[in-house]
Amino acid sequence: MIVTPFGEVLAGPLEGREGLVAANIDLKEISRGKFDLDVAGHYARPDVFSLTVDLAPKRVVFTENAAEHPDSTSPELTQATRLRG
């Protein structure tokens, strides 16, 4: 598959067969595409940009006993808690 720097598919993909994919390209698109992500510019400055990833597992759902926290739940949630037993 041949894709422009802006995500436009120029040719391909070949599916289920072998072959050669070819397309006419505009070399000016390369420099225009580099303006979108300047890896040597401000993205490369750790004093300006940082990425932090917390890899610790998280619980998706938290449940509380409605009897212990009567003011923190809606009437619908309290009713659903009573129905579940």
C-alpha cells in the first residue's frame, strides 16, 4: 500500500495475491507532511513535552455498599443494590 503523508491511499493494498504496487507521487507532499510532526522541533524538548504512561493495572468498576454511603448514591442505584440482594 502506498499512502501520502496526509493519509490518502494512492495505491493498493494487494489482497490475496503477490504483486507490485506503484503510484505517481508528488515529492512536495513529503515536506508538507513534515510540518505536521516536527520531531526535531518542540516535540524533542523534554522541558516542553513529556509523555507519562501508568502501566499499573486498574479496576474498571468500583462498587460501594449503599448502606454505608446513603448520600453518595442515586435513588436508582440504591434500588438496584436492594434488588441484587
